[in-house]
Amino acid sequence: MDICVIGLGYVGLPTALEFASAGHNVLGVDVNKDLLCDLDAGSFKSPEKGLNELYRDVLSIGSLRTSLNPEIADVYILALPTPLATNKVADLSAIKEVAARIRPLVRKGTLVILESTVPPGTTKELEAWIAVPGALFVHVPERVLPGNLLHELVYNDRIIGGLTDEASAAAVALYKSFVKGTLQVTDAPTAEMAKLMENTYRDVNIALANELTRICHCLGISASEAIELANQHPRVNILRPGLGVGGHCIAVDPWFIVEKVETEGSIIRASRMTNDSQPDYVRKCLEFIKGSSVRGMRVAVLGLAYKGDVNDWRESPALELLEILKRQGAQIMVHDPLISVANEWQSRDLVEVLGWGDSVVVATDHSYYRHIPPDILLKVRRNSVVLDARGVLDISVWKKCGIQVHRLGDGTAWNLSQANDLDAQEEA
Ligand code: SAJ
């Protein structure tokens, strides 16, 4: 089949490579000329496990071409960004624009697949934007986890939501060429909603863990121990509190549900608010433990990525924390083992960062931080306050080095009204 994959991001490119490796002729389309040059020149590199090997295999077969422009094909796969606009609704402009570009190329029987995460009803809208009678439209939401992307792309079950049975059947036949998981057929709005529900479920559950931990702080109860005990119930699985939710999916997708029905969605909205306010909550925790406002404090922040062991800082709550600390007059130094620069933040040497700060906040649960050797820990300044907002540090090793580590939910009573008082004093 001739397949045109439009959008070669973290979903589109691996998808294009899998189809190319499965024997299809693939045209990869993107607006990023540098990426296309790298792909054509054989110099593309990715930190994602297995992706470089797959790319080299495809290069040797010669089944992937790239272009800035779509061409006539049997199948179009749209893997385009659908960010959140400032008014908390989905920005579908990239999809609309591509719909206009492929419209003259689509024929009766052409399969148009939307992989991007979208509000319910968007696949139907896409059909109207393209408006070619007999063309087949399907929503096939992506479900991959950065860091384990290729494995999940092949082995996860996939939802296939066609506007018609014929469209679903065509998509099933296509995805069978590399997906080993089950292909579950439904209609397009159900597929759209199922994808959004997956990430909303996770967001609400993370918010619950964060909220329970805040309540435990007020009561002087160990949230981590209580969560561990509650999770021994066979039907309970409370997640971990942290710095909030990052990445471009979980912090965004719940809004695509609530935008559709204004009169409902209170739990979903509240969860978004809780998770979004978590970086500022952690700032208050730091002030409480240190007993002073962050103004002038030398804060060493460990981690820029939105979650552990990835080099992705999209919507990272670590960056939000950095912005808050900067706004409030803290001095800041940053380290991340996988990211050298994110926005204005440049990763520095860990020894330098730890030796400089009079407080340390762990913002990302990179496994690297679990194994910081004692000779480096000895560089941490005496009397530094260490707040592990991700529960990743091996506290016993830090303790042996004479450093007390504070964790969210560790059982200490944190009366954050004191931090609120400091805020009020700052404002006055
Ligand atoms: N987090 C916590 N506490 C936890 C678990 C996670 O604070 O107990 C934080 C993480 O640190 C991170 C955020 O939540 O900042 C989200 O991380 P994640 O690993 O839960 O998910 P993502 O955003 O990397 O990928 C999600 C996945 N969806 C689900 O697990 C339901 C993935 O399968 C989707 O494909 C992806 O969103 C997407 O593209 O939609």
C-alpha cells in the first residue's frame, strides 16, 4: 500500500517506520525540514529504545521517503499535534490545515486515519472538511508510553473506530501488518472518548493521590504508609503523589472531554486544578521545611523532564516549579541527567549544583537519582534542606551521609498556613 503519514513526531515517525518495515511504501510528511534532512541523510538519532535500529532497517530497505508535501496515496495517517488553546479547548488547526491540503488527493475508497487525540466528534468533522464521497474515515488513537514506545506500538491493543464498518475493516487489515495486540473495533466517537477516558482516569487518580497526601500533611499522618496499606486491598491501587502531571497528554486530554458538555465534569476539572497547583504546593512545602520564603534561597532543582527516565520536558511540572521559584525571587541551579537545555534552563554538573544549593528539590524521578553515589552526596552543603517531591531518592544512603531527606507524605505534619503567611508577608 502507499501510505502517507503526516506528522513525524513521537507517534507519527515510529508508526511510519513500522509500516515501512512491514513492506508498505511510506511517505513521511512534516513541516520540520531539519528532521526530513536527517531522515534522508541517514543521520537521524533518537533516545527512544530500538528506534535507531528500526530506522536503519528501513533505510536499508528503502521503503520510506520524506517530503514537505503530501502526495496521492491509498492511506493517509494524521499524527498531528492537537494542543490545548488558552481557553482550554482543543486547537484543531493543524488537522484542519492538513485536511485542506489532502482534500484534492483523496478519492473514493481512500482511507483517512486520525491518530491524534481529539474531542469526541472530530473524525466526523474531518469527513466534512475533506468532503470526498466514498472516502473512509477512522479514528485509531495512539496509546504508547514514551520510553517504551516501540514495544507498546506493536504489542498494545488498539482501538479502531470507523465512521462506517467498511472504514473499520480497512483499518484493521492495515494495522494487522505490524500490530500484534488485539484490534478492537468500535465507532469513531466511542474510540475518541475511550482514548480521552484513559488519560482522564490517570489524571483523576494522580490528583486523588496528591489530595490525600495534602490532607495527610495537615493531619500529621504518613500518606505513603497509608497508601501502601490501602493498596493491599485487592481492588485498590492509589497512585503516588508528586509534583503534578506533565507530558502533552494527561494534562491536556481531560479538557477535551469537559469542553463538550459544560454542565458536567466537575471531578475532571477539580483534578486538573489539583494537579496543576501541585508545583506551587511543593514550593510551599519547601518554605515550610526551610522556615523561610524562597526569596533569595539557593534552590538546586534535580530534574527537568516531566517524568523519570525520559528526555521529554513538554508540560513538565518541573519547569512550572522553576518558573514559580524564579518569580518569587529564588536563585536557581538545575541538573538533569538526560536533558541539557529546556527553555532557559541549562543543566549543570550535579556536584556543582548540589554543592551550591542551600536547598535541594527533586522534581523528576529519574532512576539516576536513586543511585547517586555517596561521594557525590558528601558535596551537599551542610544544613541544606532536601525535599524529594517524587519519592525517588534512596533515603538510607543520604542518611548515612548525614543528610535528612523530606518526602511528600512522609508523616510529618506540614502546616502550610505558615508558608501562606510568608506569601502574604511578601505581598505586603
Ligand atoms: N505521575 C505521578 N504519579 C504517579 C504516576 C505518574 O505524579 O503515580 C506523573 C508522572 O510523573 C508524569 C505524569 O504523571 O508527570 C504522566 O505520566 P504517565 O507515565 O502516567 O503518562 P504519559 O503522559 O507519559 O503517557 C500517557 C499514557 N496514558 C496512560 O497511562 C493512561 C500513555 O499510555 C498514553 O499513550 C499517553 O499518555 C498519550 O499519548 O496519551
